[in-house]
Amino acid sequence: MNRKKIALLLTGLVVTSSMFTGCISSSDNKTSENNSRVAQEEPILKRASERTVTEYNQDSLNQYPDVAYADDIIDNSIGNEMRKDLNSFSTENQFDNVQNYENSTNKNDMNLSDGNLFDTTTQDYQMNPSDEIITNDQIYNFENSTTQTPINGFSNVIEDDYYENNLNQNEVAKDSENSLNLQINQDTKMQSNLYGTPKAPVEEGKLVGQVSVVKVKGSSEITGTKPQGVAEVSFKLSGDILKATHSSEALSTILQNAYEETRKDANTGYGGSPTTTAREKLQAALAAIFAPSDTVVKMIFRSNDGAVRTIPFKATDMFPSNSTAPDYVRRIIDLDATSGQTRVSRSVNASDMVIKMMIRVATPNGTNELKTNTDYTFVGTEGDANLKTIQVDSTKQELIGFTIPNFKTGKIPTKMEAKDDSGSVIYEATSASSAGTQKTDFYLSQATGNTYIDMKKLIDATSKIESLGTGIRFKSIIFNDTDKTINKVEVEDDRGTKYPASLVSVDSNKPESGSYLEVTGLKRDTPYIFTKLHITYKAGSENETKTIAFANFDTSTLAINNLPIRTTAFLGPQLALGAAHNAKVKLPGGLDVEAVKNDSTALRYIFKVDNPEGFVGDVRVNGLRAGEESKVEKIVDETSKVNYYVVTLSNLTKNTDYGFVILEIDYKDPDGKELVGRQALGDINKSGTGVTDNKTETTDLTGTQAFNVVVNESVTSKNARSTEVPIFIDDLHDNFVRIDFTAPKDNPDAKVVYEDGKLKFTDLKPESNTVCKVDFVYRSESSAEKSTTSEVKEEKIPKYIKISTPKVADLDIKTATVKAKATEAEVKFELYSEAKSPVKTVVVKEDKEKEIKSTWNKETNTLKLEGLTEKTEYKNLKVTFTLENGKTVEHTLDTFTTEAEEVKPTGKTAEFVSRVYKIALGREPEVEGWEFWIKKLENKEISATEFIAENLMTQPEFVDRELSKRTFVTTMYSLIVNREPDEEGQKYWERKYDEYRRTTGSIEELRIKIAREMMDQPEFKELVTQLNLKY
């Protein structure tokens, strides 16, 4: 055969291949509009082996030809129409007839026509930047969210971010390290393929097909009352396996029937109770193929921290039946991943259909299931070789290619409780004439349209609701949001108005205690009837909003809530003892300190006051006699919104009652008016039986009663190299001297300072458990009072603090140096090593609430803060970095104070100085220097020529500038006569530059010589004369 014939034959083969693969040039078929549709509908797993695309790279062609795939061209109008139909579905509001109960004669009537008692339809809303949630240990920003319907593979499955496995099917068929051959064989065994162990080759004639994994979605599920991580694996089957029969029907036919049944169900929005016969048959067939006898073969998964979990390879878990997991069976066909289609009526080959499998266990016990919110890698399988037999209708064949890409399981949904004095008041309504089913161990993901909280029981409960002026705190409604999934909470009233709500820590020292629900933004002295609670959370890849009704069940009638709760009128803050008499106060950081301590010459109290709106300021002491002293230390609990005041009175008279002392507290009213409240010490700490009174003792306190240190002796740090440990130094007579610290041998670089009531440790070793000894040195009271020499006896109280540090964060911060001005500050971050992932966003918050405007410079690792208040101390600013890889790193800035706002000079001379500075040095002058030069010039102590040539041009900032000849001339024109040079002038001074360069000794001398000659011209003299300055 000659070359011409061979060429013609090859051309024909290419054309034929293109026809079969559906790769058709748009010049012969479709327009660019079709190509746009293809891009939108492209399947997650591209069938590279089935498509041929010719790429043109000739220099004469600047773009690729338009290409359309015949098997993917779909009329988008059909899909859009169906989406519109789906969007029109909504649940009828069963409480419409009672929402405006004041105008209704049958307030308690309920419509149960579709079984949904409470309407959960809410309008989409945008997150406000100011909205925030207070969690058990921090306040964090909301994210924009939309209401969505979860796709539950099992009961209460929450989808998480998924990793698409874009694999070529031909590559999948190869023996990859962690892929698994499934033997469809009654006599032989499933190959055990541990990670890195070579598999035995498939016996000739035994290969019946392959498994092609398309994607994996990490999820979480509540099984009974326990959460577990879940992997939802979407895959395809191809080859002769599709010819295998189950219940006398080919698998390909079973798939086709299940696909058609799923498509019809999806077109109704998965509503109602459709027929699932075909999908149940598919579930049974898949269970028979993959694990017909529920053997003890196990899949091995390894998490990022190296922990290993083994999951049984069981049909009942991976392909559960309709009786145990109806939601999974209903969505066993993954329409979204099947050839890139969603609810589109068209024929699909069985080999293109994407099927779902669930990796989870039926009965989690805390050790046998995948953990939530964890990254996993599939390693392989293990088990008794004699118990690995699987079969499909007695065939003896094998499937190849089964593997699971890396994935991350979903977060734990928030656990929620609402209780009165006797138990849970969360119910699932079943009819309008009964209370329904009481819910305990309730997770937010389990809420339905019929879930409600019995408001009557809450209101009747003892001390379960607190009115806070402009807010209401429900101490009986508690959220345990372990993985911080909640990002917005709102409470709706009977008028349809929504109010923001926060989650306030029950005990800031015990995150596991959860958070109260607190409604904010209310009017004072106003009744509110709350009807709905809206909670937006993100346990998986998407935000989801759940709505729980507030209702009342009275004898035999269930109705929407109509009981009001009234906010209080404004009252000034009232100081109270931090704890009951002779008890201990729990300060922030978990420090237990006695509320009152009496000495012969000193009294020490810990008072507290609620400060939910931030109106309360400082406390002062009035009424002491000459020589008597007072000291007040304020401690703010950010999460519970309570201020604590440690008040110490010293140099007092023995055996004297000081109940007459007045405490003054600064605060602002709702209009911002500054006021002062006054309370007598005797009115706060009232006398009575068993009460520590306000009277000094007749004898001195000694030892640790006079001086003591309270500190938590076991600390788990959030940072790898630093941590802050709260301490309380109980020092009645101001005897504290210093702390002594020697770094432990296993952490030799560790350092510590005492500042702002905290021990601040730095340079710790990551991933370590270190015991640090800190000695608190103080003067013994007796020697402090009686010593008549300069020598004072010192004693020590040793404290041993165990510090556990985590591994190094992806952004490993060494130092953060703050340079503050009046209304802005610059923070320079120094890193131990290069960041593992680039910084994506930075958020700075003051006291975990108010966000401060900031700009991150990735080139210099510098953060600019703007909008600060002059002459203000900023403490505990928290910087949260979100990295490109999704991880977050927090850093607390050291305390800094902004400067006073400097008033810039004005006037023509000021403008002249400023202009010259900006052109010569590239910056505006400092105010002090600015005023200095103005004074010198206006008093004619210096000429304008001397100011420029002998002062500014001799500064290193100007001398070190790299200016070309042309740029220098242009710069001098702007500096001296405030204009651009004309062409003739530019050339003249460039010639002068070349001439003088041969005779001057330095670049500085050259520049000044030319500048002086330029300033000797009439134009500059005229400008100086107009400014009334000395030439």
C-alpha cells in the first residue's frame, strides 16, 4: 500500500472516530452558543477516552476552534423551565390563620391538610457585616447564606465540601496502589489490598468490568443519638457487569428503570411519597454485587493525624434498604453527576449512570466510625481471607478500579436543648390536638416543619428568661455548637419582624457548657410575642436554614405562641457581690477567688455588674478618710457581658466598719448621656447571719491569706509557640515584687512576662507538654510594716503550670510589631517560616465584637488598621487570618495606644514646604518638622534656596534616590517652579548635567550645583517673592 492510500485511510479513521465520539467542529454543526451550554453542563468526570479534540497551535491561529460534544448538547430551556417549576414549590403556611390571632375568632384552629404544622418558608436575606454570633469562646463573623433543602443520604446527613475525582476511566482500570479488585466469585476471595501492597493480577477471563469513582462528598449523620462522619461515594459501573442479572433482570435494565424513576421524582422536587420500586431493586442488586453475605472485610482509612479507622465492607451499611434509609434509596442515582444532567428527560446509557454508595456504620460507638470534620485517606482493605467471598448470581468474575479519593467528613450538627424545670420542651407535632413527641438529645439537623418549642412551659419555668432592657436572654435554650456551624440566628415575632440573636456562653471557662440564646435589638419596656426561631448553619458545603416554631399546647389544643415577654425599662447599673457571701467568684479564665476578704487594715471585694450593651464604665471609691487608700481593677468577661471590679481598701483603721464608703459607677443612658450611679458599701454587702461584713479585723491576716496567687495549673494552648495564662494576684497590701522564671530543660527558649493580669509565655516548643515553674516574689507583710532598714525580706509562692502546645499553624507568626498614629496603625508580622498557604482574607475585631477596617499587604506581611480613635488604648485586638487552603489562624495583638490627632499647618508657606517635601523626599513632613521650617522661612532666618539646596537635597532620602539625568531634570522643575519642563529647557539642563559631572566630586554636589543655578532663574525668584519669603 503506497503512502497516499495510507494517508487517505488514516484520514477516514479520524473522521469516523470523531463521528462516534461526538466531537464536531462548530463550523460544521453548532454555534458558540452551544459551546457555552456544553461548558455549563460538562459532567464532573470527563470521558477523555470517548472524545477527540484537535487543538490548533499554529502561529497564524490565536484561538481554538469551537467544539461541541453531541452527547452533551441539551436544550437549556427545558432545564430552566423545570427549575422554575421546582422553585414554585412551597409549603403552605399552616399557621396563616393564627399569625394575626388578635383579629381571629378561632385562634387555635390548625390546618393539617399536608401534615406540616409550621410553615418554615422564609425569604432569602443578606448577611449584614455587623451581624455576629457569640460562641462559647469567641465571636465570629457571619457568612452570606441562602436557604436550601438538604439532600439526606441517610437520616440527617449533612453534605460537606467534596473532592471531585477527575479520572480517566482507562487510568482507573490500571492497578493503582490503593484501588481494589472486587471478585464476583462464589469460590475465590476478595483481594486484600493494603496501601502499597501489590495486588495479584486479575485471572485471565475473570475481568467482568470496572468501577469508576466520579466524586466523594464528605458528610455527617446522626445515627440514633450519636454523630458520625460519612463519605458519599458516587461511581459508575461499566463492562460485562451490566449484563449480570439480579432477580432475573439485567443490571443495565435495573439501572435504566431506577434512573427514569429518579428523574420523575426529581422533577417534583422529591416531594410527596413516590414509588421507589425500581430504586429498591437497584439497591438490592448493588448489595448483592458488592457484599452479598455481609462479610467481615473492612476498609481502612487514615486521618491527617495518623489515626486509623476501619469500616466494615457491609451491604447493610453501604447500600442500606428502603426500610432503614429511605432518603438514600430515593437518591441512589446521582442525577447531578450523571452526564452532567439535572432532571432532564433524555436517554442515558447504563454505563454513564452515577450511583451512590455510603461509607458509614450502622451503630457508631465512638471508636468504630469515621470522625466528623476530619480529612481521610483510603488505605485499602483487611480481613480474614476465608470470609471475603462475594458473588453475583453464582458468576465467578472480578470488578477492578474501586478506590476512594481523599475526602473530609462533615461537621457535627449543633445539639440544641430547651428545658423547663421538668425536662425538654422541644416537640415534634403530630396533630393540632396533641403535644406530639417530646424530643431529647435533639440535633438541629433533625428539625422539620413540625418541630416546635413550648413557649408556655418556658415562661412558666423558674428564672429561665431574663429581660435585659434591649434584649431577652433565654437561659433555658442552649446550643452546643462544637464545630462552630451556626452563622446566623434570628427570632421572628407575630408581626413578621425578625430580630438578631446571639449565642452567649453559659460558662466562658467551660466551652462544653454551651451557649444561651439572647435576642437583641429590642425596644425597652415593650412586650414581644415570638413565633419562630430561624437558625442558619453550615455543617456541610452549603448554608442551611432551619425554622423552629414557638407554640403553646394547652390541654387539647396546639397553637402558635400568643404569650408576650416584656423588656425592662432603663435602669442604672447596680453593683452586686460577685458571689454569695463566703463563696468564691469564678472570674474569666476559670479562676476561683473569694468574694470578700477582711484584714486588720484592708478590705478586698469582688463586685460584678451586667453590661450587655456596653454602657457601663469605671468604678471609683469615695468617702475614705485622710491617709486611707483605694485601688480598683476592672476585669471584663467578653462572652457573658459582665464587668467584674476588684476593689481594695488599704491603710484602714483596725476594727472599724466601712459600710459608709460610697462606690461610684460611670455609665451612659440609651441617649448617650453620661451619668454616675452611687451605692453605699453597706447596701451592697449587707450585714446578716453568716455574712462577712465591712468591718476591719483586730488581727492581721498572715501567709497566703495576706498574699496569694490563683492560676489554672493546666493549660491547653491554641498557639504552637505562645499562650496567655490568666492569673489573680490577691495582694491586700501591695506587696507583690516580681516573678522569677527559669526555662525548663525540655523547653529551653521559653520566656514569660506578667502583664494585664496574665502570664504571657512565648518561644514555646510546638507539640510539647511542658511544666513551667513560676515563682511569685513578694514582701512578707510583717517585714514590710516593721523593717526600719532598706533591706526587705522577700518570700516566694511557686506555681507549676503545665502547658500543652499544638503543632505549628500554617501561618507561623513570630512577632507582630505595631506602629500607631492617631487614626491608623501599621502592624508588621514576622514569620518563623514561609506560610504554607497564601493569606486569603484578614479580619480584625475589637473585644470580639466591633470589626476594624484593615488592609493586608502580602508582599510585606503588613496589616494596616484604619478608622481608629485618637488617644485610645486598644487591648486584645484579635486578628483572624483565613488562608487559601481554608484553614484559619488567630493572633492577638499586644496593647497599643493611638496618638493625638495632629493638626496640620495651613497657609501658602505650609503648602510650599509640603510640596517640596513630597517631590524631594516622597512624603509629607512630620508636623513638628513642618512647623519648624515654616517658622524659619517666614522669619527669614533661612532663604528658600538654602531650604531646598542645603537642607532637603542633602538628606539621605534624596541623595540615595536613583534618578536618571532626564528624571532628575524633570524632578527639579517640579520642585523649584512647580511645572513640567519645556523641550528646550529639558535639553539645556541635561547638557549642563553632563558638563558639571566632569568637574564635581559627587552626585550630591552635582545635583546641588544644578539646583542652585535653576533657582537663580527669574521664575523661581518670582514664586518666592509671591510667598513673601527670602530668596
